[in-house]
Amino acid sequence: MLRLRLRWILTAALSAGAAGLILLFFILTAGRRELVHPPPTPIIEDRYGTFLTEGQEEYGRLGFWDMPEVLPERMTAAILAVEDKRYFSHFGVDLRALGRALVNNLSGNPVQGASTIAMQVARLQNPAPRRLGSKVRETLTALGLTGRYGREGVLRHYMKIVPLGHQIHGFSYASRRYFRKPVEDLSWAEAALLAALPQSPSRNDLFSLGGVRLARQRGYMILDLLREQGTLDEDAHQTALDLMGRMTPPRKETRPLEAIHFIQRLLEQPGVYRDTYSAALRSSLDLSLQRRALTHLHDFMARNEGYGAVNAAVVVADRKTGEILAYAGSGNYFDTESSGGINYAHTPRSSGSILKPFLFAYGLHTGAYTSGSVVADIPLHWMEPKGQYIVDNFDRKFLGPLLYGNALANSRNITAVRVLDRLGPAEVFDVFRDFGFHDGSRDWEHYGFALIIGGLYVTLEDMVRGYGYLASPGEDFALNWVLPGPEGERPVRDERGVLPAGILSEDALRLVTGYLSDPVRRLPSFPRLSALEFPFPVAVKTGTSQGYRDAWTVGYSDSYIIGAWTGRPDNQRMNHLGGSVVAELVHALFLDFQGGDKAGFETVPFPPPRGAAAVTVSPWSGKLAGENTPGARVEYFIRGTEPTEYCQVFQPFSVRRDTGALAGPGTPPDQVAIRYLPVLPPEYAAWARDEGYLLPPAAVLPEGTAEAAVRFPPPGARFIIDPTVPRRFQSIALEAIITPQISQVVWVINGEEYGRVSYPYTLRWPLQEGEYQVQVRFPNAHVESPPVTFEVIR
């Protein structure tokens, strides 16, 4: 009975002890039986493998790449030989090594460790002072980790997180940083050298000659252990020793300073930071082109420093793939005087005229306009709730009737606003949102008609991306920061995503490309043989914001999309430095990057729309050119939109040979000549007079009802008398639209005749304080305009 009771007590005690040990195990290893590591670090290279940067620096630790699916034989054998040769015969704790170390340490001999790889993993994941309690906890954690993940799982994790100097962790990452090759491609000598590092990564510094010498000594020992184990035969051992003896410090790769803005933007892109890496990410950047682009940018800034060009930015992309080949966010990242740390390629600035091609392409896309449409480049003003809105061109001149493509190529603000008004600002604003030019947080009314002439702020990245879509034409397009990886690997594309096909039609975009690549179309606003003209086809557009605060040029050839911007970080005015000057920088970049095609023999011109009809049209009306139509030119039309009527603008008149005036009944027959002169719609009257097209009234009466309208001032206008200017210099021009053209009209102010004036019916009126009502009337017929009221105040 007593024996039975003693047995029961002993069993209970053993059970309680076992339960206590189990409880102690769970208490001491709580939260430690997981394999954990910081996020893996991307290594970024240029497209040809030159080092650019390491990411995740905010963690202060680099590496943590996964080992290959099959652990590499050489690296694994070298690690086990020196760190834990009985690794696959114990369960995380080597009792033989632990006992030997205990006896050795108690006997007063040099301290000897007994940490297995599993115990090292436990310590690396939860560093603690080298005390007995910590050792016990590491031992128990090693048993838990091995039991849960198995020997290979723990070994793989060790090879992933072990520190190897310079914040580098793991053999996969270290193999890339020290030897620029995958870990599975390491030689025996290289594997042994890396296996030597965990003992003392700081002393065995592979980037210093002294560190390499220390690491080599331990590497020799590891090679000897591998020979003793039979892993290496004599020949392989000797070969590895010879190679070990030739080991020298590898070149320490550093971040190229000329690519800092590109690196910063790349690391912001979705898809760069991943759960795992097996190799460096090859970025799209061509470091050689990057340096050449910066050279051109510096030359441009040096030439234009006196004109207020404080800083500039350049983006170069491959036209077909959207890969960013060169990216300079400023002239010098470290130049504090010019705020070089600001990435101007990613900073929204006033767009000026750089968005006009998208507006004109939308007009073609909707069918509201064709290549034969004519847009009036004559004074434009109207009243809005905020006041009078006046549109002016950059050169303060007017070109009269302009073909649609010429209006774009000449970059006329007035014609752009007319097109915007007809298409509908709200609809155009939605299209601009599809292009990513704004986020929709404000409606179009915030910008008004300035939407198309600088009111919208965009980035140079936006523009290169958008013009890439124009060049595609109309296919899916995105800026790509990283080269395509292996099949199935996630792409790294611009954070704004892909511009999908179908925003604008292919035919519309091909026509716009033709408009932008034709140097003759730019006349007279832009001279021939300027920086906008190339020896090979380039579609190019400039932009200048109000007050010369921003200057843009973006163009594309068959190979490249190149955009440039210049301005001041404080957004102050430059000294008349506009987009045509920035075109010099873009011109130099194209000539450099396009290669040997300096004569234009190797490049195929931009094609017109598929199945397009080539038609000779009149630049005055867009209709078919007649025999006597001056300036006729060939235009491409989307099939079905080509004109069918002939131009009637130029009509024959009998004029005197000696004076050019209209011939009368008394003109001698030998003094009469037939001359074809333009008969334009009434709204062109003032422009025609200024340009010298003074036509005889009696001969140009078109059929139809007579009409009169006040063109200026607009209804509800308010004019302010400036006390600093003499009153005799303060007046406004009364302008009218009269149909048909007659010899004279009468201006009436507040019911009283103010004056009579002949074609083109403009009369100046001195400003006087008060409220007024103005009308224009026919002198000999009951035809008068609706009254227009305006006010003059002090």
C-alpha cells in the first residue's frame, strides 16, 4: 500500500514537474516561436546593371532576401561546416557541444560557445545581453522554432537574416552586394568568405583591405573543414585556396548623385517594395543618357541664367515602351541657392499652352472640327460675373481666319479659347481628368476659360505621359520606371497608372501629330529654322505661362518623348524666357539621343490617319481650293469629313491699275485690271482693315437679311478711369459687326448720334464717368443693333 502511494506521489511529482517545465517553456518563449524579419530591401540598378540605390534605409537594416527554393549547396555547406556541423542531427540544441562548452568554460579555458544555428536565430530575432537567463530562453526558443518550422525552415531563415556587415543581412543579399551575382552562383572560395563574416561582421569588413585579410584567414579554415568532411576533394580545395588568396575588397557601390530625383520618384512607385526579391530591380534609367541630359541642361541654364532661368527639369522616355531613360528634377540636387532639392519634374506648374494639343485632338475626336475647320484669330472678349474676360495672344497680334491645324501649330490663345467654348469647358475638363491632368477636386468653373491657357497646373511627368499617349497614338500608355521582369512578375508603372486606349481616337491623334510636326504650319508665329525644326520628324509643342513664370517644351520622335521645363522656385517672372527658348534644350537632346540620323534619312515621317483623304484646301475657308486661291495647301481628312464645296472667299473685282482702287464707269479701259480680293465674314472687318484688305463696299454685298451688332464694349462692361493717366489718353474703341458691308454706319450713345464712320466701323470714344447705352445703326435704313449698356467709374 505504501509502495503504491509512493509511486502515485512520484508520478504526480514528475507530472507536475513536466507540466511546470512545459509552462516555463511557453512563458520563456512567448512571442518568440515565430520566424520574423524586417521587409526585404530592393536594390535598384540602371537598365544596364549599374548600381543606383538600396531602398528601405529607414529601417537601418538592409537585406532579408529569400534564399532560392533549393538551398545552394556551396553556401549551405560552408555555413554548416563552421557554424553547426551536426545541424541535421539535433533538434535545435547540440547537447554534445553544449556539454563540451560547459566543461571547457568551468575549467578556466578560453570561453567557448555552443550556439546552434537555431539558437542564433532566436538571439538575432530577440537580442539580449549574454546572461544565463537569456541563454536558457534562446535554448528553449531554438527547440520551439525547430519543432515548428523544421531544420530546413530554420536554416533558410538564418541564411536570410544573419548580419554580414554594413547593415547587410542574409547571404542572398550579401552575394549581390559583395560579388554582384546570385548566391547560387558563388564559388567555393566566395561562399567560404561570406561564411566567415557572421563571427565578426565589423572586423571582417569586405570593403576594406584589412577586413578582407581577416575574413580570408577564417575562409581558409572553412575550406579546410570542408576538405576534412569530404565535401571538397584535393583539387577543388586547392583551387578554392588559390582563389581565396586573390580576394580583394570589392568596389563599394554608391548612389550616383546625378540620379537622386529619379531614385526618389522610383521608390515612390507602387510595386517597388515587395514581399521578396531574388535579384536587383533593373530600372528603366540609362545612366549614360542621364549624364548627357544633365550636361545639356547645365549648358542651357548657363546660357539663360541672365534671363531668370533659376532651375530646369528634363524627362526623357522611350516612345514605344514609356520607359523613363533620363530624369533630372533639377540642375543640381545640392544647389540650395536654386532650391535644387525640389523635384521640378514632379511639381505642378502653370501649363501655359502645353495642353492645347489635347483640346484640339478632342475637337477632332468629337467630329466638331475637321482639318478644314476655320477658327477666327481676332479679338475676343466677353463679360463674366467676375468681370470682363479678354483673351490675348502671346505676341499681341491677330492672324484672322486660321485652319484648325494652323491654329494649334501657331499656338494662338484666342483660337484655343474659341475651340474650348464650342466643345464645352465641362466636357474638356472631364477629358483632362481622364488624362490625369487634375484629380477632379475642383470643377471647371474654378479655372474658367483659363483652363486651356495656363490656369491648370500640371507636372512635367504629366506632360511626358500625355504626349506619349498622343504619340502612341491612342493605345494604352504609361510611364515605366522599371524594365519588364520575368514572366508573372508584377510590373512597376507610374503611380498614375495606365492611360487606356479610347480616350481619344487614333485618327484624331494622328492628325494632331501631323499638325505639330509641320514647321510650315507654325508660320508666321514661329520662324523657320528655329529650335522647333529638326532634321527628322518631331512633333513638338511649347508653352509659356502668364508673365513668363513657366516655360515648357515637349516633343516626340519615332524613338523618344522629351519634355523640359524651366522657371523659378519662387514662381516669379523670368525675363521674357518662353517655351521657344526651352525648345533649344529639347532640340539639343533630340540631336544627341536620336543617334546618327542628323540628315533625316533614317526616320520615317509620321503617318496620316489610316485611309485618310488628302485634299487641297483654301486656308481662308477650309473648302476646296479654286484656281485663284492663294496659299492653298494639302490637308488630310478623316474619310467622310473632306470638303465638297469650293472656296468663294476670293472674288474678282475691277480695279484701277495705277491706284488699286475700285474701277468706276469713268476709268479708262486700259487702266482696268481684274484682281481677286478676299470677301470675308463681317466679324473680320477690323482685322481685314488692319491687314490692308480694304474692299469696295458696293461690290461685296452678300445675300441675306441686314444685321448690326455691337462687338465692343460687351454688355455690362465696367471701365475705370485711371487718375494717374491724362484723360486725353483714356478711351475705348467702339466696334461693330455689320451685315452686309455698307459704306458707313452711325454710332449712337444714350440716344444721341455720336459719330459716323466708314468700314470697318470702329470709332474711339473718350471715357467719361456715368452710365451709357450704345447702339450702331444703318444711316439710310431701319436697321440697328440691340442696345448695350456699360458703366464708367472713377
